[in-house]
Amino acid sequence: MGYKIVIGLGGNALGNSPQEQKQAVKKTAKSLVKLVAQGNKILVGHGNGPQVGMINLAMEKAHQVDENIPAMPFPECGAMSQGYIGYHLQNALRNEFDRLGRDVPVVTVVSQVLVDENDPAFENPTKPIGSFYSKEEAEKISKQNGYVFKEDAGRGYRRVVPSPKPVDIVEKQAIIQLYKGGNVVIAGGGGGIPVIKKDGQYVGVPAVIDKDFTGAKLAELVDADVLVILTAVDQVAINYAKENEQWLKTMSLEDCKKYIEQGHFAPGSMLPKVQAAMSFVGSKPGRKALITSLEKADEALERKTGTWIE
């Protein structure tokens, strides 16, 4: 008997262009298909940081060159990234299953994720997207479109959007049924398209939801055994890149809280991964999370490497 697994792939692992991504997903597919071959049921989420930024920038530049080309709202840019990343993953997984003579259906669900319109994140946009501008350019665009800009590490001004927490997945019933039906499901891409409920209707909002928190929410909804968060390292470390660096095989929820308070995990890097893992593990007794690299995912599930939170 294998595990019911939700897997979070980082957007940076998918390359910075469609051409790079096509090559990267071939490698990704081999690792994911290996997990299925071992008897696990998988649901795949992914990041979209480079991809949604690329789409947003392209549409922005096109509008600047020709104002007859409409500016593309940010939620639609997120939907575009879900679609083409999903296509590349579906294609690579299908080809890998065919190569092994296995008939396993693969499907992508373009996913809307409900957020709370009163989430404090909306008062403090922090997630940079799109291109760099001078102060004068940023002020002009801000007046025209109402965008919020912040200075970014001396490189210029970038538009920033909020990063609220996921509350619910709009398409959860479809995702649950597809997953139970034996499909490899790709869902919650890029953290999902953020929507709020307004006058009884779902309305898209310009924001970016952290894909690991959405992964934890998906794992809860499908009652997964393990949330697997894939990153660039095989294990989580405390005192990372220091002389007293220590790689961890396991962490309890209390360990996680202690290490976070001690500042061991960087914001925007390992911190949200550990927090998402804690969210899932704490949601029901017996649930576990695993943080490891894509290349070592199968070995980590056998506890040969990786960091388990339980």
C-alpha cells in the first residue's frame, strides 16, 4: 500500500522560458511517475513565480507599445500560467506513462482559490511582480492604474501585490472526485487564482497565494497521508550555510516552532515551506509532511533522506 500524496513543485524548478520548461518537466515527470509506480496516489501543485511574471511583463509591454492591445488583469495572467504549465506537465507525464506502458489518466484543473478580502495581506502588498521602473514611471503607472509600487533592492520600482492565505478551493469537489477516481491531478497551480466572494459571486483579485499553503489546503481536502514539499535541498537545515550547519531527518511541531522563533528559516524561502508543513500536520492526527528535493523524493518516502515533520 502506498501513500496518498500531495506534491508541491517549485516554479523555479520549471525553468524561465517555455523552452526551458519543456526540458525540465521531462525530468520532473520521471520522478513523479516513479512515485506512482511505487503504488502512491499523487496530486501535483506547482509554483508559477517566473512564469506569471513573464506573462504579466509581456502583456504589459505589448500594451505600452500599442494601447489597442488591452492590458491583461493579473488574475488572468495567473490563469494563463496555470494552463500552460499544466499542459507541459500533462504532456510530459503522459509521455512517460506511455513509455512505461501504463495507462494512467492525467488532468489539470484550473483552480480558483478563495481568500478572505479582510486578510491583513491586502493592507500590505509584499509580492513583487513584473518589470522594474524608475520612480517617475512608477508614479505615472500608479496614477493611471492604481497599482502599488515599492523600491526593490536599489534596482528600481516594481509593482507589488498582496499574498493572502488560502481559505478554500472553489473546484474542490471536482478535484476530490478526479483524485479518488485514480487520475494524476494537477491543481492549485501557482497557489491558485485568488478570488473573493462579493455579492454572492466569485471575483478575481490581483494577488499571489503561496503555493505551499495552497498545497497544504489541497492535502487537507483530499485527506492525503503526506504533503511533500519539493525544494532545492535534500533536507532542511538549521544554521544553514554556517560552520555549525545541521541537517535534520525529523522535526516535531514543537521543533518547528522553536526553530522559527530562533530565526533559522528564511522568509520567502524555507520559512513558508515549514509553516505550510505545520499547517497540514496539525490539521488531523496521523498526517505527515516531507521536505526534500525532487530527485530524492522516492528515497525520502522510504526515509532514506529528506526531513519529516510529524
